[in-house]
Amino acid sequence: MSLSETERMLAGQGLTTAEILYRMPDFKTVLQSYLWQEYDTAPDFPRLYSFLEFWERELDGPLHSVRYTYRRLISPGEWTKVDGEIVLH
């Protein structure tokens, strides 16, 4: 079962964005850029590494470099559970 984005954030995952530069298969001197974005867990980044392993195994364009950034969108101090609501007027 797949988790929703909110469940992933509450589980400690953050938004990971990677800019992947790769060489064109037919023109090795030409670099192309690919942007990848997914919720992942720092510092191991299992989803990013899994994607990069897939890329090297299945795609023709060899990797040149990968730059990434990571941001937790919800931190423990920002989330509180609400058990009830009182409406006035």
C-alpha cells in the first residue's frame, strides 16, 4: 500500500530534488539535464540511489553528475494532533 504525501512527511521523509546531468548516447560531448523529485529519507536517500541504479542499468545515457537538495517540509515541532474542535457562534 502506498503512503500519501502527508504520511510520508510525518514519517520523517522530506522532498528531495536532484538535477541529473547525463551524456547523450550518440553525442558524448553533449550534456542533457533531467530533474527528479520525490519524497526520500536523509541521509541514506534510498529512493534516489534506487533511481540512479535503475538509470545506470536500463538507460543508455551515461551519468555525468548529480546535484541534489533535501528539505523536510514538516518537522516534529510544527505538527500537533487535534482531538476535538470547539466552535463558538
